[in-house]
Amino acid sequence: MLTDRQRAIVKSTVPLLEAGGEALTTHFYQIMLSENESVQPLFNSVHQQTGAQPRALARSVLMYAKHIDDLVGLGDLPAQIIHKHVSLQVQPEHYPIVGAYLLRAIREVLGAEVATDEVIDAWGAAYGQLADILIGAETSIYAANAQQTGGWDGARRFVVAQKTAETAEITSFMLRPEDGGPVLVYQPGQFMGLRVVVDGKEQRRNYSLSQLADGRSLRISVKREAQGVVSSYLHDQVQEGDVLEVFPPAGHFVLDASAKPVVLMAGGVGITPLMAMLQTALAAQRQITLVHCTRSPELQPFRSELLRLAQQHSNLQLRFGYEQGAGAQSVSGAQVAAGTPDAALLASWLPAQSDVQAYFLGPVGFMRAAQQALNDAGVPAAQCHYEFFGPAQALAA
């Protein structure tokens, strides 16, 4: 039980976290991942190398300390963490391991004079409170997934029924359960977890589901990353007929059920979860504006499918942006522009009315421009939704 005294102590460490939180979390990951192999599959080594994961954790720890008196102030942060944990199958037994290394990192980075026994005890109680909240929520989602028609718990074997190159960088994998049973109906915008063994080492990743749920299959569309261990493995080694271990879908970045017009904005491979949202919104006959910005038409996944849908549905408006101006030629069914997308261009493509539900994701620079464009257009902040591929971070420049 976290006492008032312990809450006060945790809040008193906020200035230290603001000044040195990333150093603390970097040290935390270094000692934990080098000393404990059991948790290594849960963390992407590239995100460690780039510093994205330590920055994300530092932000989360800081936000938790700031809002320790009222966790409602954390907003969507707990939901983001919970669903990422579910997609990777984080279990209750992982929490004591993480907690022990976090407290050790606090002691070693801040020093014994600052990180006194009282401070360590307070942070231990605070971590215990947070762990209990996360474990409870994750356990509920695991149970709900298992109880659904076509649902399951843990890993389930899926066969690669079809492997399709969408572009030179992005490949789609159509997966069907090896047992021939049904597949739970996930929500548009969710992602699923994958467990593979590459060079003898277990790896876990999550990938957005890029098609409308059909109760029979799952589709992911994976971009080859320069240093991506799993994405390279999928592109180069996984073939049709191979079997992959899949965790149930998760994610809170999902299409709302209202009748409001929908704005879908994506940069690059960020289009993947929006495809399921688009198909759902079309079926509901909602007005839709879809913005997709890529380097060139040749590197734009689902381009032909989007143009086909626009021809079939008058309620779908397409806006394509290409950084390479030579490829930005007019095309039937879409407005096209050249150059790096900025807030002004994106704002010019938004519908005249501001009472819309907007969803955006992609590279951070694109997401900042999209957020600014929506803000300038007067779209209420509560109706602007975004997701990060990889560790979450603040969108403020």
C-alpha cells in the first residue's frame, strides 16, 4: 500500500527524473538485458541501440511520478502500455524482475546519498502499485481474448497462406490458423504479436493488422527495416506454407463507432492499420478523407486498392503526397501533391467541417505535422487519435 509519505517522496524525485531520467533508464536496460535472458525477447534491440526505448520509459516513469496522486492524469499512457504488453505476452512473473532492476538502477545512477533507503522503499511501493494495475488489466484482456469465438491464449500456430510484395520495401503475409478453426474478430486498427526464433534467439514483435477482420485469417504488412532482425527474417526466410507463432490481437487505437466523418492520415507504412479502419468506415457509409504520404508512387503500399475503392465509393476522398516530385502526377480518383508534407498542405486536404474523428500515424515528423494541421483546422483534441510504431514518445517538437 502506497502511503502519503511515499507519494510525497516519489513526487520529490520529479526534478531528478526531468534532468536525468534517460540516463537512469538507459542504465536500467543495460544491466537487465545483459544479466537476465528471460526478458530479452520482450525488447527490440534496435530500439535499445537508437535510444528510443530508454527515452520512452523515461517519459513514462516521469509521467507516473508527476501524476502519482491522480493516475487519471496519465491519460492514454496506461492503455498504450497494457496493449503493447498483451501483444508481446508480458506475464505477471516478468514484473518482479523489471522492478528489481529498476530500483537497482535508481540506486546506482542517483547514488546512495540521493537514493536513500526511504527513497528506494517509496519507489518500490510505487512500482508495486503500478504493476498491480497493469497485471490486473492485462490478465483481463488475456481472459477475454481466450473466451471469444476463435480466440486463444498464448501462442497459436498460423500458416503463411500467401506472401505478397506490396512494394520493394513492404510485404504482406496472409496467415490462417494451422488448426483450421475460426479467428476472433478483432477491432479495426489493432495489432498482433509474433514470436520467431532467429539464429537461435527468440524474438517478439507486434505488427498492425492490415485488413478487415473476416473470422478466418490475419494479414500483416511488414516494412523491411535496415537493422530489423525480425523484418529481415520475414522478408528473406519466411515463405508460403511456413508456420508462425501468433499472439492474439490487441490495441486501443481503434475506429470509433460513431457516424461522424472520418479522417485517416498516414505516412509510409503507417497506412497498415488504417486499411482495416477504411474498410469498416466504408461499410458504415461514413464520409472519409484518406491522406497518404510516401516517397514515391512505387513505394506506396495499397495504392491500386485505394484507387479502386475510391472509384467504387463516392464517400471516399483520396489525397496522396509524394516527396519525389517527378512521381507526383495527377491520377484519377485522388488529389496529388509533391514535396515533404507539412501542416499547411495537410490542413488544405482536410474536410471543411471540423467535427470529425481523425486518426494518424507514421514517422514522428509526419505525425507532428498532422497534429498541427488538425489543431489548426479546429478538430477537437479528444477527436484526434494517434499510435506509434515502436516506443511511444511525446509529439511536442
